[in-house]
Amino acid sequence: MKKIILPVLFGMAAMGVSAPSASAATLDDVKAKGFVQCGVSQGLPGFSNTNDAGDWTGIDVDVCRAVAAAVFGDASLVKYTPLSAKERFTALQSGEVDVLSRNTTWTMSRDTSLGLNFTGVNYYDGQGFMVRNSLGVTSALQLDGASICTNTGTTTELNVADYFRANNMDYEVVAFEKADEVVQAYDSGRCDVYTTDASGLYAQRLKLTNPGEHSVLPEIISKEPLGPVVRHGDDQWLDIVKWSLNAMINAEEMGVTSANVDDMRNGDNPGIKRLLGTEGAFGEAIGVSNDWAYNIIKQVGNYGEIFEANVGPDTELGISRGVNALWTNGGLQYAPPIR
């Protein structure tokens, strides 16, 4: 699909110009074309990346698949648009994509001045730094005078500025539009440090010539709640995307998995009955079938399943649940109830 590039709308409110809104008919448009158009990264292992067969995989991709399962009863009815950090918001604003699920940080300015709505958090993250082991650096506080590679159009540049200023250190930014350009620049030695979300550092390290020669430093310098985004102006579509994520989180808390969902569907637990559509009309309330969440869990899995499959300890990334554990296990993942 040809990308539609419009003027960047960040800060348009300051110029007295309103950002475009959804037409309040996104669901109708999605049904008419027969698929969800999802904006994803240009390749971030574990989050949105193509495998050897050319299929898109990752925790962000599974959010897209969950939305398709909710709308169509078929998680495969998704088409993907790879977007750079610079392109991602204009692609959503212009209607090129229906939902942006691309390791995107929820901030106040993005939520209030771009004509967009964040629908939740599918990964709690924070910005970190990666360096070559040969530098002998063990703390970010030792990076005075370093050159730092990162992406343009992201919160990382602002976070770096804040951190280095607060610690009275000098630095030089080497910025690129595409993530792979940043990786290549760092790998070739054009900069001393690579900074992005910590999850991204673990993912991009896999692309380096010698991954074992690089380490992620212990400091986390920011809050980076990552989640899917939709346009302002269409509350129904906002609800569908929001509750598709919430359904996966609630399912994990209730012990409902892709393997046992059929048995659970026939049980007597009232909360599970509401989740799986055998009691109430919660799907109809947002414009989809009442078995919307059943289809999500059956075809995509609960939140714990997609975490473990894409980024968990048994994957190449090897990330522990940490703050992304359920609230019942000491983490931050928590979804409102379906009732």
C-alpha cells in the first residue's frame, strides 16, 4: 500500500489548527474492506517483526490479531503497514491505518494534541542504554561526552536530554529515521551508545554482528507505557480496540487460556461467562458478536500467552514478566472488569 505522507500534526493545536478525527464509522469501513489495517514497526523482534516465512509476529502484532478476532471472528484478517517512528502518527491521522500497534509511548502531549487516543498499555517499559563491553562502562553515569545513536521523532531524544542535563553530562546525538539505520550505525561504530526502550535494546541486540559483545546498562531513565492507538472521534472503535486488550488481560487473571477456553466456556463462573459471551450482551454493546472475547482467546491467547510466546524468558529476548506481571502477582497489568 502506498504511504500517504501528510504534514506532521504534532503541536498543531499551538497553531490554532485542529487535528483530523475519525469519521465515527471505522468499524463500518473495516467491515467493508474485510480486514484491519494495522500500523506496526519496520522490524522489532518480539513486538512486530516478520519471521522466516514472511509472517508478522510479536506482542504488538497479536493486539492487531485480537482486534480482527473481535470484529470478524478471524484473527488472520489483518494487513500490516510497516511505519517508521516519524511516519506512524500521520499514517493513523490520515486514515492509512485503522490502529497503530507499534511500541508507542503514551504521553500527555501525544494524547491531547495529535487527535489520537491511546487504548491501554500492552507493555510497560522504560528507556535504557546499550554499550559495547569493550568500553568498560557499567553505568549510564559514566557516559559523559558519549555519542548516542537513536531514532528521530521519538521520546528518546527528550529523555536523553533530560537525563544528561540533570547529571551535568555532555553528549552528542546521532539520529536516524529508521530503526535499522540506528542499529547499523551503532554496530559499525558511528556512536558509543544505543538508546531506546529497554525492550527494544534486547530486541535490536539480536541484529548486531556479535550480540554477546554488547550489554544493556542497569539504569532505566523514563516511564514508557507502550500501547495501541486510534484516532479521536470514534468511540465505538476506541472501545473495540481497548476491550480487545482488556479481554486478554482479564482472561489471564481468570485462568482462561487458548487451550482450556472451550471447557471454561461451559463452566459456571459468572465472570468467565460474561467474558466468553455465554451470559450478557457485552459484545453487542461495542458492535461485535457476543463471542468476541472467546474468539480472541481461542485464536490469539490471553495476555500471559502472548507475552511468553513473543518476549518471555524462553524466547531469544528472554525478558521476565517484571512490571508486566498481573497486579495479582505484583505487576502493573490490570484490566477493568467485564460486567
